[in-house]
Amino acid sequence: RRPVSAGSGVERPQRLSASRVACINAVSMARRPASRPASSASAAISIGATFVVGAGMKESGVATLLARGLERVGGRREVALVALLMAATVALSAWMSNAATVAMLLPVAVAVARRALIEPSRVLLPLSHAAVWGGTLTVMGTQPNFLVAEYAADRPATGGIGFFDFLPVGLCIVLV
């Protein structure tokens, strides 16, 4: 892979995404009325940050370590690999956005499937579903959960929504 030099006109997706989030945040803060609390911009910051974290995990080699672990435990058994991949996806998706989780685990899923001689689509569909299910566990799991929690935080009369308030219903969804 060729290194990217400053001014080459080629940006890495992570850097480009992070700069877009920062730009959007700066514009939204400049346009926000003084009476509106600063936390209203935190939804955009947090959602963007999860993509940066996902890209960092992939670039740091965590995704490769996860693939090796899945192969070590699941071998080449399709049911075991799918179950392990889904469990890992649910766990990550509870703490990161669904899209960032899937983006990070896509290459893992495809690599594991190919080495086990499994059609990649047979692991990609469960990956997608597991990301959605895992997102139902916490405030950070999905953008709608986060936006609802932010809305409630800005309006004291709603009583607020805690980080794990989604967990009881989310666990039912994951386990069923």
C-alpha cells in the first residue's frame, strides 16, 4: 500500500470522515442559538466518533485478531462460525454504531467464510442482523436510540434515558 503524503489529493476514508464530522459540528455550533444547550451537537459528534473508532480497530489489527480467534474456536464449521461472528457483532454493536460495526467486521466475515469454504453471503446476512440486534442494547447502539436519549436529556420533564435503559427490551430481542 502506497503511503499517502500531505497535499497528494488522496485522503484516507477515516481522516476524511473525521474532518467532515468536525466541519458539520463547527457549523452546527455556530448556528445554534445561545439558549440551546451544547449537548445537542453531541449526537453528531458521537455518531461520527464511532466510525473513527471502527476504522481505528480495523487499521490497528484488532479485526485480524478477531478473525483468527473465530477460526481457532469455530474451525471450519459453518454453524459455529456464524454463531461466534453473531455474538461478536452483537457485543460490538452495543458499543458502536451498527454501520461502523458492520464496516469493521465485513472483511473479517468474508475472510473467515472463504477460508472455511463457505459462501460469504451465508455469514454476511447474519452479520447484518446481529448488528441491528446488538444496537438495541444501549444508547450508543443505534442512532435512533442516541437521538431519543439526547431529546430526553434536553427536556427534564421526560425523566431522561440512561445508557442501559434499552437493555431489558434489547436482551429479549437478541435472545429470541
